[in-house]
Amino acid sequence: MLVLPLIDCTANNALLEAMACGLPVVTNDVGGARDYTTPDFADLFPVGDAEGMATATLRLVDDFEERQRRGALARLYTEQNFTWEKIAAKTLDIYHTVSNQ
């Protein structure tokens, strides 16, 4: 699993890499984290909620099957949404939208 305490961020490559590796995520609800995760595999906590993060981490440490399930969902979500082809297509869509305005 990835346990990633954050104070602030916009995007985070460590988070995306962990998802691509099939890891469940425990992190803070800051920046864009909510935009590229789902509750199916990521627990997001307010900044400063160390108790919530610790509880979620220990719950996953004690539950191999849940770690595996959530990790597989993280990998699947990444494959469905963040391949180079999908990101390139989304980027081109944005460029076309901006250039047509």
C-alpha cells in the first residue's frame, strides 16, 4: 500500500505510480488527489487527521484480501484512465477546445 501524508499538492506522481503498480492508497484530500482517485481504492483524509490515516493504514495492514482487492482496482482504474494514449487524447481535446474559442 501507499501511505502518503501530504500537506498540499496539485498533482502527485508518486500517487499515480503507486496506483499503476496496483497499490491501495491512504493519503490526504488535497490538491488533485480526489480528481484522480476513487473511494474504491483510496482513503482520503483531511490534512492533520493522523488518527484517521493511522486507522485506515492499520486496517489494511491486517487485511490481505482487502489490500489485494483495492490494489487491483487501483491498477484497473489507472489502465482505464491514465494510459499515454488516453492522456494524449485528453490533452488534444483541451487544445482543440482552447483554440476554437
